[in-house]
Amino acid sequence: MNELNKLLQEAKSSVGQGWWPIIEKYLQQMVELAPEGEFFFKEKYGTLRMRVYGKALDHEKLTALEMAAEHESATVCEKCGDPGRLRDDRDWIKTLCDSCLAKETEMNIIIEPNFWVKLKTASARKTGGAYSDWRAAFVGKEGCLSFRYYSKTFQFEYYLDGEEPEDQMISGRIEHVEENGDELNIRTNNSKYAFKIIKKTPNEDTTAYYAYLMNKE
Ligand SMILES: [Zn+2]
């Protein structure tokens, strides 16, 4: 005889807690339909699998419940339970909300060869004065901007194909990120940057991504 509480525990320990309400919603009905069935719980291809093998009072109904739980899990963040969606454009597949996705990933942005930098002069920096005019930094090759949340400091680095990232590191505390169409503007504590985006991986909104990271501070 299956014990609901024991199965609940087993199910919950098998997947992220964002999905626990889904488990609670379906498990009792499933146990009632298959009191002697063998239950399995796991995450597979980004969704929740609650599967029952063996005898059941109504196999059709049981299958419908299995499918309902699976479909529902594709819309709920496995980590926190907020509305989420299946992310299948990466090395891994998971159902996550935007916030949890930001925690999971580093954002890489392919930008145009030329980028523009606005720097504060040394004296302006001391007095908290204005930024100087835009200066063009001609890079000449396609590069990659890589954002990361690292040791509570926001950094981004720019590097060229085939070169070590360390060589091209731009480091600074990011204070503002704004994305408008294919234009990306970033202000750090000492510089301003404007980039034209060619491609983003993951293809998420950069403004939202950084708003989340800043709130986390
Ligand atoms: Zn989440």
C-alpha cells in the first residue's frame, strides 16, 4: 500500500521546490488511482515526470494526470515557483523564470567591431564631474561581451576571437544597463559604453537581466 506522505517526500526530494505545489496538486489523486503502483519522480528534458507503473484503477485517468503535471511544470520555474518557461536553447534544458535564469547563466553578447566609450577624465573622476566626449575605440574584429556576476561586483569583459579574455578585460561596477533594439548602453562607475548587438546568448533582455542582478545586491 502506498503511503501518500512518504511518496510526497520522495517526490519533493527529487526535483526543485518550485514544483512542489504541482506535486501536491496531483499526487494524492494519483495514489488513489494506483494504491499499489510503483511511483517514479524526476526532472527530464526540463519538465516534471511523475510516472506510475503497475496496476491502476483507471489507467486513462492516471495517464491524464501524469501529462497534466508534466505540461504544467513547463510553465513554472523549477527553482522558485514563479511563472517560467522551458529554456531549451542552451547546453541544458530547464524550466526557469527570468530571475533564476540570470543566476544560472552568464550572458554573452556578440557586438559590432566598433564600440564607443565615454570616459571620465582623471580630474573629473576625483570631483565626480561629467563624462568627457564619446571616443571611438576601434577594435576591427567581431568581439564578445561577457557579463557575469562575480564576487558581488559587476564586470564585463570584451575580447576578440582567439585572444585570451584577460587581455581585454573591462572591469567596473555597472551602474546602469539599457537595451533599445540592437543598441546596448552600459554605464559603469568610470565609463560609458555603447554597443551594437549582433547576437545574444541567451537571447534575453539585457536590461531585465541586470535589473535583477542589481536588486540582488
Ligand atoms: Zn525562478
